[in-house]
Amino acid sequence: MASRSYGHYCAVAKTLDVVGERWSLLVVRELLDGPKRYVDLLAGLVGISTDMLATRLKALEEAGIIGRRTLPAPAASKVYELTPLGRDLQPAMTELARFGMRVLGEQGDDDAFQIHWITPSLQAMFRPERAPAMSLTVEFRVDTDAMHARVTEGTLHTFPGHADDPDVVLTFTDAAALAEIGRDPAASLTAISTGRLHVRGRPDAVQATRELFGFN
């Protein structure tokens, strides 16, 4: 499946030539948390076919957005990861998430969800000017699925799975509760009072989390 160019001498059009095909930016989303194997990408991109994934990976690799390497022994697995050029897409992904939280709406019965998909949204909610010298680990849970974020000197890094020793744990009963807070930070108070959000951690760490992610 050959990709087609818009044929416009325009920076936006050229960007879309490179990453505007269906699934391409979602491949980038999957790699924001770090390198992944082909099988991990296939599991994270719910609904994609193996042929489509192979096509998108090849195109993104040829464009210099992603690269492949083999992990050291004993793992010795081949993984895909963002190149420096690919990592430069992160601010754009953050802004897409910022816009997307405004139009996301309710989760439909057929809408899949995986918790690591919130990475761009967390970047959009993060307020680095409030964390110039702060160190904090926050674990996010939706049902039994988990990911965590580490804040170090004004920078947010996200990782899959549970944290070893989180300062704060935020447990949401459903993905929609987190989306509502992303759209309107004041919704956190309602989510807590209705039991859709449970907060655990030291009072000072909880307060820091509220400030860093704009929760009211």
C-alpha cells in the first residue's frame, strides 16, 4: 500500500505526508513510553491488522520516525523505538491530546481502552512550571490496569505498569472519570465524592499531585 503525498509545499502537509496515514500517529503514541516489541505494538493497537502494522512500521522507519534494535542478552528481543526525530513529535501529540480531551465525550460500549493511552493526556495536563525542583511518583489505575508517572526537575516521564513505591496512587473506576477531569479539573471533587476516584498517599504528595496535574 503506497502512501500518497498531498503535493503541497507546506510544513503541515509534509508532516501529514509522513505521519498522517491511518494508525501512524497511534504507533507513535505506543512508543512514547519507550521501546516495544512487535507483539506489544500489536496488542496496544487494538483493531489493527498484522499487514497494516507491518506497513506502517516500514513507512515510519523509512521516514526516520522510528528505528529497530536488538536488546542485550538475555532478552535479545527486537524492539521498535522512536528516533530523535520521532521524539520531536511529542509536543504535537500533547497538543492533539489537549484538543481531544475537549471532544472525547462518553466512552461507547465498543470503545476499547488501555491505560497507557493516557500518556499524551497526562503530558497535556502536566504543569511543569509548578515542579521546578520536585521529585514525585504517581501511579494511575483504571480498574486493575496501571501505569505510573515520575516527575523530576520539571520533567514528566511515564512508564507502563505499577510503580515500586509510589508517592500517590490515583484509582479511577472507569476511563471516563479521568477524561472528565482532563476536560474540567473541578470534576475531580465530584469524582472523589461519588467514589469514581480514590486517592491514596501522603497529604503533601497528594497536594503536589493536584497542583502538578491541575486537579482542583
